[in-house]
Amino acid sequence: MSSATIAERLAEGFSATTTNGERQNGDALAAIAGAAKKVEAVYAYPYQNHAALEPMNATAVWTADKCEVWTSSQNGEAALAAASEAAGLPVGKCDVHKMLLGGGFGRRARSEYVSHAVRIAKEMPGTPIKLLKSREDDMANGVYHPITQCKLTGAFDANNNLTGLHMRISGQSILAAIAPTRLAEGGKDPVTFQGLNPGGAEGAFGYTVPNLLIDHAMVNPPIPPWFWRGVNNNQNAIYVECFMDELASAAGQDPLAFRRKLMEKHPKHLAVLNAVAEKVGWDKPAPQGVHRGLAQYMGYGSYVAAAAEISVTDGTKIKVHRIVAATDPGYAVNPAQIERQIAGSFVYGLTGLFYGGCTVKDGRIEQTNFDTYNSMRINEMPKVESIVMPSGGFWGGVGEPTICVAGPAVLNAYFAATGKRIRSVPLRDQNITFA
């Protein structure tokens, strides 16, 4: 098992005749077959490590009548259940004391490290033991953001109107790996389709295309997938928003104007996009040497958009000067907290874009510490300008939605600067780094 063999298996999903779930209106395949012009691209998104600053750890003490655990967890109930099962005691005889998190990002919603600690504690009844995983053990034997590829095909008529779009995702299903009973009818994993659902859903697709087909060929390599901050919105937003830029370019249209025509029936999506475009000054020339890119999406019940300003040196060194971000979460209870969540999510999103990505060699994850799996540093952080614009009538999230628009906004700005499309992450594999 290697990155190359996994990529080959994913590529085979593009020719699969059966899929695990789809959403469709019209007849996209017929529209593509009869198109005056077609545009096609294949994108790829890798395994990602959570790389929490504090490695997985827990302290436990076990006796025949009582088990206590001290640990950080994103799911206290699951940690308690894991402790009870490993201890061989009823829940009523177990206590889990939740500590400060030390970094979670989805990783600490899984509680196998609690089970490990309790099983060791059972070997030494009455003696508190502390289990602390080494960084290498934590990163090489963890659970990872699922790996996927995506083939997108767009169809234009003779007047450069987008008449059809087919989006085929090939790759892992989180639910198939960890909770197959939660799969929908036909084996569909609804988590795979985050941000690609019909209007009114938790993560709705923000464009009206007369003939649309989005489907999933499920391919599950044995590397275990898990929820990773933002989950499938991360790659889906790159797939959709970078390809929208490709379609705009093929039609000879401005990326903002092209999107606006497809978003007339999606006013909340359009509102956040317009907000970032106005604040970044999209209709005015950028400063000398600075280039801009846009992205919008919907995730976790909130509408989000970003506009990035970057400069590029020698085609390989990117300086992200500024990202303007808009969020409509329905209601804003604490706007200051929302602004901090937006900025924090961009640290994670840009880290994944530039540095993230786990490779596999001889059946093993190769990146086992921060020397091979870097994290964004303070001096690389752009200025973030947040627009919190609650429209009322619904409650959306703020901690995860905006992470997904940072990457495509920067990638689209990179194309504006260089004329080159980047269709796979991380940028380190393209020898592209922060300036």
C-alpha cells in the first residue's frame, strides 16, 4: 500500500458504473454530450493529520469497584463509555474528569487512548498511571481526514452559458468506516456530500445549473478515516470553487460576474460573496503585484465567503497579504468570538493547503512529527478582516464553516497571479511555499 497505489484505486472510481449516492436535476450527461464546449478537470485532496499540539494522553486509576480517568475529550460521553467498556465496570462506577483540550480538531472525539490507559491501569489495580503517546506514535497510528479525488466536467452552449455540470467524487467514506449503520439508502454517506445538497439543507449547493449531477464512487483504502475540522467541506469547496473559476475563465468572464449569474436564486450565498467582493475592492485594481481570488460555500448551517489578496515571487513563493471573510450564521450571539473563530479556522485551512498531507509508503504513514508535517507560523499569517452579517431565522455554526473557503480563495488568486492551476494539495508537493 502506497500513495501511488491508493491514487490508482481512486482514479478507477471515475469509470465506475455504480455509485454510492447522488443528487441530480435535469440530465447532466446528456447536456455534456451535446455541449458546444466542455471543460474538464481532476482535483485531489490527501489524508490530513489532526496534529494536535498535545499528543493523545490520559491518566487512569482502576480498582474492582471504581475507575477514574483524567483526560481531554471532545466527547465526554464517548470517553465515559470507552472507560466503562475497558474497565469492565458499569458506567455508574466510572468517572471521566475532562481537562483542557490541548487541541482537538475532531481527533479527540475518538477515545481509543482512554481505552488504552484503562487497560494498562487494570494491570496495576489502585495505582494511577499516565499514558502519553509519543508524537511519532500519535501521528503514525492515528485516524485521518479522508482521501478523495474529484473529476468535474462542465458544459457550455454556444453563448457561453453553463448548461450542465457533472461532479464525481471518488474516495473514502467516514461513516462506512466507523458507523455503517448510519449510511443512507443505497449506501450513501451524507457526510461526503457536505455543501453539495439541495437548497435548504445544512450545507446547500449555492449555484443553479440546469443539468446537475453530483455522485460518489466509494473507494475505501485501509488507512482509517475520521472527522477532521471542517470534514468534507474542505475538499468539496476546493473542488467546486476552483472549478467555478476554471469555468469562468473558459467562458471569458470575470469570476465574480460568472458566479453571480448562477446565484440569483441563492440570495444568502450571494450576499456573503458580494460582501467580501465589496470590502476587498474587487471592482478596483489591486495594488501593484497583488492578485485576488474568491470563494463561497455553505457549511454547518452558515453561509461563508472569502476574498484573498496574495503576491507571488518566482512562481513558488506566496505571500498571503489579506483575507476578507464574511459569515452569515443566522444569529450572532458573540461577534468577537466569531471573528476569532474565523481567524483560527484560516490557520487550520492554510496549514492544510500549504503543509498538510500525509503520504503512505510500505503501508505506513510517512509524516510522524512536525519536521515532516509542518504547521503555519505567526509570520505567515495574513491580515484577516471579518464581516459578521447575521440575517436571522436560523442558527449556523462558526467554528468550522469558514475553514473551507481559505484554500480555494488563495488557489484562485494564485491562478490570477501566474496563469497556472493547482489541482492537488498540499502546495509543498508543488514546491510552493509561504514567502
